Amino acid sequence: MSLVRVHNFSVSLDGFGTGADQSLDAPFGHAGSRLVDWAVTTRTFREMGLPGDTPGSVGVDDAFAGRWGAGVGVEIMGRNKFGPQRGPWTDEEWKGWWGDDPVFHTPVVVLTHHPRPVLEMAGGTTFHFVDAEPVAALEHARALAGDLDVRIGGGVDTVRQFLRADLVDHLHVVVVPVVLGRGERLWDGLEGLETRFEIETTPSPSGVVHLTCTRRDPR
């Protein structure tokens, strides 16, 4: 069976995966770019052409960031990772944070209580808007992925839901040395999570720490 993977998911020292007051102009809220500064300097993100590209990437960070795409056939994301709208779609012209040629180049399952038609983008990305709990969403995603793996891309609540449902096989979390104080915490309601995974820690000269969590009992 294909694996369910989380990659390059950044949290602050106090566990927040995004800041408060998220908006169209501030996708990570008051955190700004601080949670992802380690990533935007890596080779993987430079090749994606994402904003924030600066020199000075660290080999350790390059190695982890580069595992994001290999063997992945579909991504599942929460609606808030697609865009800042809430409730019924008032603007179906909005095509997400990602521009005309999104970085995914695979099908993407967007979890929303307000489904809409499939949105086809350049580069092979297709957004599928479904109203489904984690188990059903994963079944839908696997049908789109074939024999390839499924990546849970975020945001915080989506990753937490899949962890709570015990559906994640590989979890890569990057602990960033900042304290946000408010926002949305990844670990809430996940007491005892460590018993399910073998956990390795890899510090980077950039200051972040990579946590690699691998399911103890593969399904």
C-alpha cells in the first residue's frame, strides 16, 4: 500500500505551525516568513521558483527539502492552504495561492465543506474539492495517485486530523527557533503521539532541527 507522508512542515519552538491573523497578504499570519525562511533558500524551493529565494542554503536543509516530491502522486491540503476564503465560494475565479502553474504537478485534493468543480491548472496540477473526513479523503486521493504515495501538505488542522486518525506513515517536522506565542498549534490533542513513531532528530547549521518520525508498525 502507498505511504502517507508529511514533509517540510515547520513549527515554532512553542509548536505553532502558523501565526495568528492570517490573511490574503499574510498567509502565515503574524509569523510572516519566519517559519519557512529555512526552506526558501534550499535548492528544491529555488527550482520551484517560489518567492523569497535567497542564497545561502545549508546542505542538511537541502537534503530534507528535496524529499518532498519523490514518489508522491497526489497531495491532500486543507482549504486554507488553497486560499483565505471561508464558507461558500464567493469568488470562483480565485485559483489559489500558487499562481497559474502550481508547484504540485499532480492532483491535489482540497478539503472543504463547499465542493466545486475540478480546477485544471498548467503543469498537470488539478485541484479536486471534496467534503470528506480523513479516511474517505485518503481513499479518494489514493484513487488519483495510483501506486504512488500521498502527501499531506497542510495546513495545521489538516495534518493534525490525519495524525489523530492514525493515517500518517512518515512525518517530517522542522522545528524553527522562534517563539510565536499565538496561532495554530500542531500538537494539541495528540498526547502520546511519540509511541506510534520512531523519531530521529537532525540539527542543521541553519538553526532548525529536523524531526523524522517513521511509523513503528507499518501497515
